[in-house]
Amino acid sequence: MKRILGTIWIVFMLLVMSGCVHQELLLPGTGSGSYSAPVEQNATVDVSDLNVNVQEEQVVTRLPFPVSEYSRLPRSGNATVKGSIYVIGPNGEKVYGKQTRLYLNPVTSYSRQWYQESYLGGKKMAKADPRLFNYLRFTTSDASGHFAFYGVPAGRYYLIGVVRCAQQCGYDTPQTIRVAKEIDVVKNSTVNVDLSKNLGQ
């Protein structure tokens, strides 16, 4: 019995090391890192618009989920994406997104529609297809607004997060401000990026 268990363990470790089994790197709320989340955990989270600063009366119908497009995306990698998330208030002061969730969303025709219609256009999108969440990567910034994603496959992504801000940003009450940026991730690389938005412009 011990020999059988030992053999199973060796086979499992070989699969993990070869990339055939996706290893979760970090669970929500445990600090900076990255992981891909199963559908069941995040089916209620709409990363597409984060439910903030969108026009509720304008609901945009999504494109059909492009299964073949997503099936071609690499599922494992060794790149790192790290940096800080912040907004710049009208007086030039940086307000960091402390302990906030960030997402890496692969650039596809499906996510590009969100970027154009929701992020840039400010429109409310219909609910995202649950299959999207199999392709997202998540992390949480620290108390200084720094974040890191590890084991990222090469490709293009929308890096997305939010910053909570009030008077420093010119608001009477706290607002949740979306910040998104398209980035390019190269194999074996470390991408340093400031995820920021200037509210004074």
C-alpha cells in the first residue's frame, strides 16, 4: 500500500512540474500572489465591469463566448507581473489601492468588447459568461498598493483593479474607481507596471 501511494505521489508531482496540473499559488485574502480561480468560486463576481461607475440604463449585449479563441490561450507560464495601483487626484496626490483585488484578463474579442464598451464607454455589460473565470488570474495588493502575479503565461492582458477614494479625489463620499490597462507579457520576463489613472485630466 505504501509503495502504491508513493508511486501516485511521484506521478502527481511530475504532472505538476510539467504544467499538466495547474497549481493554485494563493488563495483570496492571503496576500500578494496570483491564482486562476475555478468557476464555482467566482461565478458571482463580474470582473467585466466590477459593478462600479457604469451607466445602469445602457446594458450592452455581449458577444457569444469565443470557445475556440480561449482554447488556444496558454494555461501555464513563468512570467511575473508586478507594480502598484493608484489614482492621481486633482491636486496631484497619489491615492493607492490598498488591499484591493486585481485581475489579469486575456485580451480576446470577448474582453476587448468589455474594454471598449464598459471601461472606456462607461456602459453596463450583460452578465459575463461563467467560462470566462477559468481564464482570469487574481491577486490582492498589499497595504501600500503593491501587487504581483506569478506564473503568468505569455500573451496580452487587461490588467484591472479598483481604488477607493473620497476627498483626495474630489468626491464628497468614497467612490470606487476602476483602473484598467492593456499590457504585453513575454515569456521568462518580469513586467513592471504602474496601474494608474489621472483624475485631473
